[in-house]
Amino acid sequence: MRYLVISDIHGNLEALEAVLAAAGAHDRVLVLGDLVGYGADPNAVIERVRALPSSTVIRGNHDKVAAGIETVEGFNRLARQAIEWTAATLTAENRAWLAGLPAGPLDVDDQIEICHGTPFDEDVYVFDELDALRSIDAASRPFCLFGHTHVPAIFRVGRSGAAEDPGDRSGRELDTTAPVRGFPFRLDLDDRSRYLLNCGAVGQPRDLDARAASGLFDSEARCLTFVRTTYDITAAQDKIVQAGLPEVLAQRLAVGR
């Protein structure tokens, strides 16, 4: 099975369309939350995702606020302005669809689970080794795919000795690659390790690379390829400005932060 992995689209239709067009052959799309927020095309992004022939979609924190499930408390000023505009712009049908999205973590198959933030809390950010280890321990599958940070990252836990009791945490070694550099980047996955993997953000990259980020997970070849795709950033920026959203939301698309 070949899964296209996308997360944090954030209302950026140009980035989403470019990723889908460049994705190549895949069997299913995994969408790891935050379809809306920041960008000027929340309805079009939702409708594009809803039209995918085969997909699994979970919610993100911006989706919850836009749908009225949670308040804007905890959002910074820019995020608050953008999500309030998004909530007012959404159609009733799309708002209801967002509200009905499941929370992560969600098991995709016997190898993969997906979440927005972490398996133990959908809103927590993974930036350090402690949170990565806690996430891997909480995961129910050997490969946990997450989003939320907008930064491609690889966390792997292996064993220095022979694998015995799966519940035995002694002898573990944590390898970290964050952020990932050099695209496309192929990660071969081994049977003796557990992984926490972030393919980056489609519509709001924050690793100083303005290209849209995505991944292709091949369960038969047991590999994950991290991909970057160029898109029409100027068109996305113009829409943000024309919508009356803060101009800084348009400006930062060009620098990937």
C-alpha cells in the first residue's frame, strides 16, 4: 500500500493542488489535520479533500476552532485573526464536516497510526526528545505519523540488544533527525525500531523551505519518502491580502516560517 501523507494545509489551495498533482501513484491519502486557518481558501481546500477518492482524515486544532468545537483561547494574535475570519467564511456544510472529523490518534492499518499533535494529546507539539519518547511509548503502531509542528522530522527508537519483551524499555536508543534536509529524502524503515515521523506542512512550512511538504509511505517497500513541491506562492499570497487577512501571513509563505 502506498500512502500519500499530507498535513497542515491551512487553507492554501495552491499548495494542496501542487502536492496532489506531483504525488505520483498512491492508493490512499492520509490527512493529518489543520485543513484550515491562515490561508484564504478554507472552503475550496475542504471540498478538494472531501472529493479525494480514497482518504483518511483527522482533525487539527485549527479545524476544531473553526468548527466551533473549541474557543480561540491559546491562539496568538495572528492565528486568532485568521481563524475568526475562517470561521465566518466557512459554509454551514463545510463547518459541519469539519466538526465531524475524528480526533487522533487513529489506526490506519497494523503498521501505521496517525495523529495531529501526539498519540497522547492531539494538541501537544513535539519539539524535543522527551515528548518524542513519550509519543513513541503511547503509540499503538510501529510507525506513527504526526503533524502540527510544520517541520519535517524523524524520531526513531531502536534497541541496542536483542528484542525480547516489547514492554521492556531498557537498552533503547533514540535517534533524531529534525529538521530533515535534502529532498526527496528516502527513509528505509527497519523491523526492530519504532518511529515518530513528521512529513512537514503542505500550506505553512516552517523549516525555512517555502516549498510544500508531503510524504509517500510505501508499506511494502517499508520506506517513507519526504518530498517538497514548488507551487504558485504569489497566487496564494495575493488571495490572503485580497481577503483582508494580515499581510504577514502572506509574507511568511515566501520564506517558509
